[in-house]
Amino acid sequence: MSHLFSHYNYWIVIVLMMTGFYTVISRGNMVKKLIGLNIFQTSVFLLFITMGKIKGGTAPIVMAGKEDVVYSNPIPHVLILTAIVVGVSTTALGLALVVRIKEAYGTVEEDEVQAEDIRR
Amino acid sequence: MNYPDTALVADTQLPALQVVIPLLSAPLCALARNRRAAYAITLLASWSALVIAVLLLLRVHAHGTISYALGGWAPPWGIEYRIDYLNAFVLVLLSSIGAIVAAYAPASVDSEIPRDRQPLFYCAYMLCLTGVLGIAATGDAFNVFVFLEVAALSSYILISLGKSRKALNAAYQYLVMGTIGSTFILIGIGFLYMMTGTLNMVDLAERLAPVRTTRPVLTAFAFFTVGVSIKMALFPLHLWLPNAYTRAPSVVTAFIASTGTKVAVYIMIRFIFTVYGVQFAFASTPVAAALISLSLLGIFFASTAAIFQRNVKRMLAYSSIAQIGYMVLGISFVSVNGLTGGIVHLFNHALMKGALFLAVGCVMLRMKRTKLEEFRGLGYRMPVTMFAFTIAGLSMIGVPMTVGFVSKWYLILAALEKGWWPVAALILLSSLLAVVYIWRVIEVAYFQKPPEDAPPVTEAPLSMLIPLCVLTAATIYFGIFTGATAGIAHRAAEMLMAGGVH
């Protein structure tokens, strides 16, 4: 039981990942799909951050005179900064496309857009 | 103070320049605000990228693998660009497609994209080229993800520029699928980092050895394979591709069809052979069997679907899915000949599919549509375009003296080597399907009369015909003189089978 809870951060990752993924698959509303995609990506950010944490670790700033300090691994944080930028631009581009789709079709429901596409 | 010889500096900085030149030209295109200036920048940058790629290949040929520490940070801590036979070859392919399509672009872009958006189109085009070149050049797993997203985001933009509003939906669907794919790849990279603490591919290969059979590494492999299969549109994860290719502007389709999926195949080869090692990836997991059956299924499903398409562009899109099947089949044979076939088909398919889509772009320019009816009598009204289409189509079928034959030769050789007669027979049989769908277009173009009320049609302008003819001539040239392509692919395959690191 303690084993189950001591890794609670991974459980959060899994729950978020599946929530996001399910939203992407099951929703027909294009904005909701993008929100799902965003949650899905965020769960991966958490996965990276969680593996950088070291128990009792502090921010990796070297201080003079202190040698036995435990530092957290900064690399996952740096990687995820980049991945966040990627995620933000994906969301922005996706929303821009949805705005254009709304202008062109008058709807953001996937099945209605598809029905329009087939009609012509 | 002594300044180093500038020529020498440029020479040692080649791997970085390969990516930096297209990257810097992208904002310049956007800032230019003038479509002619933006086009000039694009042309200059894409041709310099080609020159650099050729120089890199020559250097690899002369001196062996090049390792370049980006920003002077030594690998494995810094990002390393590592150029060996495989990616030097892929870089030459990508940049030559980038350069030829750029030369072809202006007339086609003028007719399909509004003038005020053209500088931004060229900006996105250069970003896409940056992305694919970066994926091929880098030796860092996380850097692969970043460049993958640079290429993907810019290709969503390029596809959404298509004339009809259907392009918007196609781009949106591709965005959702593409993001799932690259996030899966990111998860894979994350698990690998978790187990090894490194992102450098060569370092990863060494440190993975003791932990290869642990569950996170297996999970990483599963996520990675699925993610990259979405990116390369391997059956049955291909659903985004037909709409994206059909709705995108002609230039974009030609460019993305010959670079986007190819680079995903490259990543798969790189990770399976260099990072994981072929022993682990194929011997201890059932991935090879899965890939072989999926690629064969994909070849037959997509070729059959291609036969029933009324839009020629969509027909070629389905054909692309089938051709990805051949490449993956080549990889999963796990032999030097199979891998040679896969790598050489990656190159050859880019040439012939590029030529086919450029020819369709010429038709699009004159007829405004690409339905099969539009091709009636075009063999006599646009003789050069249709002749090029025919040659590239024959290559798609795999007729001797064309590049298509070379790839299929190696694939069948690899199948026979293993004693897999049914697979060899299926490869031959699938060529017959290609005969059917290519013949449908040729029959309409040469043996049907145009409708009485058809407006007079002239041949496409020379600025489009010359790049088209260059690509078509290349499909013949590399079909006869196979030393360059198959030779390099063979050396790359030998290196990969031997462990992929040296």
C-alpha cells in the first residue's frame, strides 16, 4: 500500500495522461479536443519534472563553502521549458485553425464539418 | 591577432550551417514583406543548404563520421551533431528536394496563395526545411523532438494554406494526430532519460546496454514506435495523410510528401539501429513481426484504395502510404540487403513522388482542379508534364531502368535471402496494383479525347517544367547508375547492422 502511495506523482501523471487522451479521442468539439491535447502534453511535462526531483534536493546553485549539498537534476526542467514552448505554440496554432474553421464552416463540431465536406 | 582562415572556419562549421542558414532565412522571409524578396531569400538559402549537404557527404566519404559539438559544449553534455553515411545521405536528399521544389514554387504559389500571404508561406517553407534537416543532422534525442515539432508545426501552417476550406480541417486533423505522435515520442525519450541520464544517442546506446530488459526501456520503445509510426503514416495510423496531401497547395504536397514522412522513417532507423541496437529491438521484442505484417497490409490496403480514387492527388497520397510500407518492410527484414532496400527506397520514393506531385501541380496550374476527368487528352495538350508523369509513374511501378526497380530489387533479394517466398511474391503482386492506378491516369491522358467545350490549355511555364524534368531525369539516372545511391545506402546499412556506432 505504501508502495502505491509513495509514487503518487506517477499516478497523477497517468490519470492526467489518460484524461487528456480520452478527451482528444471522444470529444467532437474542436476546442475541447485541443484542451484534451493540452492536458495530455502537460502530463508528460509532469513526468519529466518528477524524474528530476531528488529527495532533499535543492536548487542547483553552487555555493562557496558548502560541499555536501544535494541538488535536484536541472536538466529535465530545462527540457520541459522547451517542451512547454512547443505545447503553447501547438495550442495557439490549433486555436487559430479552429477560428478559421468557425469562419469558413460556421461550426466547430467535427461531425458537422465532416458532413459539410462530404456534401460538396 | 591572427584571424583564422574564413574558408577553414566555414568548413568546420558545416554541420551547424546546414541547419542555421535555413533557420535564419525564415524570419528574413517574414520580415521582407515582399513576395519577390522572400522568394529570392528562399531560393538562395535552400540551394546553399544543398551545397552544404553535398560537401558534408563528400567529407564523410573522405574522412568518416563527423562529430560537431554545438556551441563548443562537448558531447554527451552538449548537443552533438553527428553526421555519418546514413544521415549525410538523408541530408542530401532532403536539401535537394527543398532546393528543387523552391525553384519550382513561384508560378504555382502565385496561382494558389494570395499575394499578401506569400512571404509568410516562404517563411513557413524554410522553417519546415529547417526542421527536417535538423532531425537528420542531430545526434541528440531531445533535439530530435524539438526539430520534429518545428517541422510539424510549419507543415500544419503550409497545409492550411490550401485554397479550399477543406484544407483547414485537414490541417487541424493532422495537428491533433501529429501532436499525439510527437508527444508519444517525447514520452519515449523521457523514459530513456530516466533510465540512463543521457540524451546523446551514442551515449544512450552505451548506457542502455545494462538496463535493456527493464520495463521503462521496453515502455519507451513501445511509445516511440507508435509515435514515429503516426508521424510516418504507417498503416493503420495513416488517417491524417490523404486529406492533408490532397488539400494542401501543390508545392506543399510535393515538398511534404518527399520529406516529412521520409524523415520519420529515418528517425525509426536511427533509434532502432543506433540507440536501441538491432539485437534488442528486433530479437527480444515482437516488433519486427508486427512491422512486417502492418507494412504488407498497408501496401495492399493503400494501393487498392488508390485504384478507386477520382482525384489524382488523393490517389498519389494513398500510393505514398503504400510506399511507406515498402520502407518499413525493408527495415524489418533486419539484414543488410533489406536495410539497403529500405534506405534506397526512402531516397528513390522521394524523387519519384516529388516528380509526380510536381507534375500534378502543373496540371493544377492550368486546369484549376486535379480530378481524373481533368486529365482527358492532356497527353497531347501538356506533353512535357504528362511525359514526366508517365516516367515517374513507371518508376512507381518498378520498371527496370528506373529507381523504383532498384528498391524493389533489394527488397525482393532480402526476402529471398531469408527464404520468405510469400513476401517476395507479395512485393511483386503489389507492383501490379501500382500498374493499375498509374495506368488509369495514363489511359485518360493519352487515349481519351478532351471534351468538346474544353478551354485551350497550354503547357506549364518553363520555371515549373525545368525542376520537374530535373527530378524526372534523376529517377532515370539513379535507376541506371545505382553506384551513388545504392552504394551509399549499402555502406550505411552495413554500418547500422554492425551496431550503428563508430
